[in-house]
Amino acid sequence: MGENRVTITYCTQCRWLLRAAWYAQELLTTFHRELAEVALRPATGGVFVVDVDGEPLWDRSTHGGFPEITALKRAVRDKVAPDKPLGHSEGASA
């Protein structure tokens, strides 16, 4: 089992729980051996941040919008398992 922790901080006022949960499901499915956990952290004020071990990978306020799942998986992979192939996601443009 991996040691890395992903945290998805999402805005409850914006009702982004389902989006956050979907990202969590996708990351847990892809990185079930590399991640120790994926945590969902409720917040307010339009926040949506995905971080690995406290380091932001995606911040809606600076990146704008939400990441494509393939881009998010590549960013997580580059951090937790750089040699892991992502299959069909590898060739997709983000």
C-alpha cells in the first residue's frame, strides 16, 4: 500500500461534492496501490484544490475551472508513481 495522501478540498456552497467524489473514485481506482488514502475536505468560497501530500496539483483559483481527469491522473502519477503507465489516458490530450 502506498504512503501518499491525496486531499480534494471542495466548496459545499457550490455543491461540488459529487465532482470531488468522482475524482476521488477515479484516483483510487487508478492508484489503488500507490495511495494510502484520498480525503474529501469540505470548504466554502468557491474553492476546489487537489493536493498530494500537502502540495497543490490543481487549484481552481489559479488554473481556472476543473482539470480533465486524464490531466489530473497524469499529475498524480508524476508525483506518486512516475514509471506507472496510464494506458489509454497516456495518449489523450488534456
